[in-house]
Amino acid sequence: MSISCDCGGGDYEWWYNPPRDFTQLDTNRRQRCFSCRELIDLGADVGMFTNWRNPITEVEIHIHGGDEAAEIPKANTYMCETCIGLFWAMTELGFCISLTKGERMADLAKLSQTGDM
């Protein structure tokens, strides 16, 4: 994850829709928090991110309707109650967060306080 004050678009490998509220983890097995990597128990409150990417090859473009801007779904990712709370607090303050697997929201919160972004 990286943190920025610039929320402009970019050419990323994938995009996400952030959650607006908690949901309960109702998968077949426990999941790891995308941020802190702790295991999340079934039924726990989580933030669920829906993820997608654009097609990369001509075959993918053809499969998804011939549109280069098609959205190819990726697996959902989850944040535990603590990490999603930090995510929401920081985005409410106007920070833009690029998700990177295993980069801790707590570390980003410390960076935002020191201004060493």
C-alpha cells in the first residue's frame, strides 16, 4: 500500500472498490487480512474489497466482449476490523491508498502522522 494526497487516475495493474460498511466474513474458510495478514475468523466483521483489472491480451479482450475497457473480476480481498477502520479514517481525511498485499495500515497511519509520505 502506498499513501498519497493525489487521488488521480493512473495505469494500475488492478483496481478496487472499497467497502462502505462492515460485512461478515461468510467464505468457506478463514481469510487473511490483506493488510496485516492476520487470519480472520468466519463470521467476523470485515471490510470486503471487490477487485478487477482490464484485459491484458487480445484473447481476454475477445472473451470479455471485444472491449479493451472491460472489467475482469478478481478475487475479493478482506481487511480485518482494525485495518478497515484505519483505511476508512485515512480516506475520510482525504488520503488516497493504493493497496499492496501485506503492507500494514498501521504503518501507513504512522506515516500520515509524521508527513513522511
